[in-house]
Amino acid sequence: MDNQNIQTSENKVATKKVPFAVVEAYKTIRTNLSFSLPTTGNKSFVISSSIPSEGKSTTAVNVAVAFSQLGKNVLLIDADLRRPSIHKKLKLVNTKGLYSILSATASFEECVQNVSKNLDVLTSGPLPSNPIELIESTALADLLEALKQRYEYIIFDSTPINIVSDAISLAPKTDGLVLVVKEGSTRKDDVRRALAACKFANIRVLGTIINDVNPKNTKKYYYKKYRSAYRYKYQYK
């Protein structure tokens, strides 16, 4: 990711210049995730949080952009079938999406939207009355296996872990889960509950991204096994 405005004539991803610190933070996130993910085959993972309003969807968009700028074919899926927001952040239509495919009312080709050279997005589509049943369905598992033949990275934005069980049901179908934490907002007990739920479900936690950090508090980046923290502010508001 270079220190330039990400938007091009074919790209709807950003509308303003990206600060150098943000660019470097996402390079670090991308690199550490690459080490945490399997070394062979196509990769998929879930980005979630313990509670709402921690920046998981913002993070999912930016991580997807970062991987796509490596020249990798990336698909970002809005699997938050309760309060989806990816389409709002990227200014995409949301008349068809993941729900449409899982309910067999539209094909993947009818729903997927291209936002840059290497980045496609599958929005949520209409809100279903039974989101958890769809997440746990064989239709989603089959869709994921089919998409692995087309994309090198598949990134899911899912619901907060401590609110509903969607992310916990989705993550075992993938290579792991990334937990987003907001400094000054997320309580330690919330993080503990989320990590305990992941452990109980035998979900591999790829790392923890701490966002909205005041750069005056720290200028360091650090990474530990199964937990990593990156200091940055939102690229998207």
C-alpha cells in the first residue's frame, strides 16, 4: 500500500489521502496476518469484535484493500446479516448480496461487485429473518469452497461475538478469526468473553487489532503469537 490516495478511476475504495501512519499500520497488519495464515492454498478469515462500534467493518475494508494491493485476488464479504455496513462505506448498491445467494434467489455473478483491480465485494443483500441458520447452512459452506477456487483471500466481516453467535458459527469454516478492539472503549471483560467463546468453539485467533489509538500514548507496534496490536486511526469514518 503506497502513501497515495487509494482511489483511482476504477476504484471506489477511498475518497481522501491516507496518512503515512495508517498506510504503515495496514502493511504491518497484512504482513503479520500473512504469517498467521496457512502457507499454502487460498486463505479465508473472519474479522469480528467483542461488542458493537469497535471498527470491525472499517478494519475489514482496509485489510481487504491492503491484500488486494499485493496483486492478490481478494473478496470481501459482508456476513453481518443483522446490521451490514460494507455497502455504506464503499457506496455500493445492496439490493442483492450474500443473502440472495444463500436463499437461491440470485447467482454469485449477479451479486458480486468490483471496486478495484483485485478487489471484489459481496454485500449482505436484503436482511433475512433467520441469519444464524443461513450462516450455519451447508449452502454457505459450499459457497465458500467454490469461492476458494476464484480468490486467493476471502475476508468476512461478521457480527460482534458477545452479542450474537454468527461469527462463532462462521469462523470454523475459515482459517481463523481476527478480533478488533477499540482503545478506551472496549472493556477487558468484553475481550476475555470473546476470546473464551473462540476457545470454546476451537477457533484459531489470528490476532487482535487495537484501533483508534491516540498516537501520543504510544508510537510502538508489537506482535505476539495469537495476539497482535497495531496503532492507527481509521482510514474511513
